Amino acid sequence: MNLRNMGRTVLGGMVAGVVATATVQAQDLSGKTVEFVIPFAESGGSAAWANFFAPLLGKHLPGKPTVVVRYRPGAGSTEGANWFQQQSTSDGTLIFGPSGSTQFPYLLDDPRVRYEYKDWKVILSSGTGGVVFLPPDLGERFDGDFDDLKSESYLYGSQGATTLDLVPLLAFKLLGLQVDPVFGIEGRGDGRLMFERGEANIDYQTSSAYLKSVVPLVEQKLAVPAFTYGSLDADGNIIRDPTFPDIPTFKEVCEATEGCETSGIGWDAWKAFFVSGFAAQKLIYLPGSASQEVVDMYSKAFEAIIAEPDFAKNSEETLGVYPQGIGKAAQVAHEQAIAVSPEAKQYVLDWLKDDYGITMQ
């Protein structure tokens, strides 16, 4: 063998060794800590969701690493997402869990956004729902429509009009309610605490937070559910949320409320952001620097998690009855989450400017 061929052989062996080593390392997280970062406070639905999956990942990832949930709230979740965009961790020890509150500023060209969803590698999608509820004095007057409640003045704790709160705030507008949002809370859990203290008289929580923290209030007759945002069937129609089949959807309540229309650009805009914010709300990403081997490692771990005999029961109790997407399903959800029509986008931008003085510059 001449020196050139020998060099090629040695170099080829070195490259193969490096690839093999990288693959082995990607498949073994023994003794390591995986940080599951969410850009929210520890009192809301994203925290419940992340803390549900963290120990299961620790059980099923190769090497059984310790999986720790980290919280990076701020600016309605854009601060955490901007931070994640700068990360180049490639060994699988960092994953990120944004939600619709992170997607909406991205869709609306918020100048604070310095992250690009298309750079990240999706590994799981979790659909969810949301439930709007009232205090008992208003709840006892709610009979399936808001006709008798339009004269009330409402206070609502909000993370911001361009966060996931866009969906309830736009729903309130379509219903003709006079709702004054108190902007600046760090998470939906803080909004619920405002409601419990009597500082707000309308609120919503994502399904996981509603199951954990609001159902006990309902059982104590301290809260009354008004409507869910619903769910989507295979044809994209809004149907009752399978987690809360006895609670009417926003569509049903809108149809029953005078002046609320379930057609036209306002409705189309609400539905578009509902799909982005709830049907494809929670996603888990690896940094763009992660290799395909690391992506596959996580996909296999989530497959094993979902295959556990008691997963459906446990996830229903904590997260509600919603699909968990892996592989192609996760990619489809990712694409839906970051796509809104120009018409729906412009309607929302005009509404934000007219009602809240918010412009995207």
C-alpha cells in the first residue's frame, strides 16, 4: 500500500471512529443531566407538562440521565426562546419546550423575537386545550351564552396580548365582552392566582393546569367553567374537547351569543391562532446543532414512553386526552404551529393596534 492510500485508510478509519464514537455518545447519557428548559414560570400548564415528561425521559433515555426542568420566564416567553436560539449543545443534554405564547410573537413579527423555529429540531408535539371559567356570582348567570353578561366589566390577568392570551382575548372581543387585561404576569398560573384572590373575574387555563388547579375550585363551587376552545376532528372542524366533553366549545357559545359570528375574517383569525396555539401548542425541540442520531435517540425514548401500559391513564389525568406526536406527526404539528394566513395575520395586527395600541415595529 502506498503512503497516499495508507493515509486515506488511516483517515477513513479515524473519521469512521469519530462517527462511531459520536453515535455511541449520542446513545448513552449515563451520568449526565438533561436540562428541559421551558420559557415560563413554574406555576402554569407548561410546567405541569414538562414535569410530567421529565422523569419518563430519565427512565427511557439511554443511560437513564437525570432530567431537570429549568424555568426561564420573561417577555411572554420570548426571552427564553431567544436564549435557546443561541445554544449549540449537540449531545442531547438540552431540550426546549415552548408553547403558543412563543409561537405567536414569531408569527406576528414581534421585534423582540430573535429566534427561528426552522433552525430547531422537533422531537415531540403535544396538543392541548383551554378552559375559560368565571367566579360563581357570574357563573350562576351563565346559561350557554353571554347575552346577559355583556354589561359586566371584566378583569383578566394576562402575559400579554401577543402571547397565548391572544386566543382568549380575541374570543372575548368576538363575544362582545368588556375585558380589561392586566398585562405583565409571568405565567398563566399567576393569572389563576389573581382569580383566586378576587383580583380577576374571568380566566382561562390550559388543560393540564385546569385539571390540576381549577377542577378543585370547581368542586368547591369557587369557579364555573364557561367554555373550552374545543378540539379539531380529522377534517379540521371544531368539536368538543375530548378531555372536557360536557363543557361547550367557544364555537357553540359564540353561536348562541347575539352578535358573535362563526364566519368571516374575525372567526378565521381566531381559529387560525387557536390551531397554532392549542391544537399544535406544545412542542419539544433540540438545538439545530443536534445530530440525527440524537433526534432518533429522543424519538425512541418518546416511543417507549407512549408505549408504557399506564401512559394513557396517567397522561389523561395530568395532561388531558390529546395525541402525542413523534417523527412525521411532530413535524406536521411544527409546520402548523408556525403558519398563519396573511389575512388572519393582518386582522390580528389591526386588532392589536386598535384595541391595545400594540404595533409590531
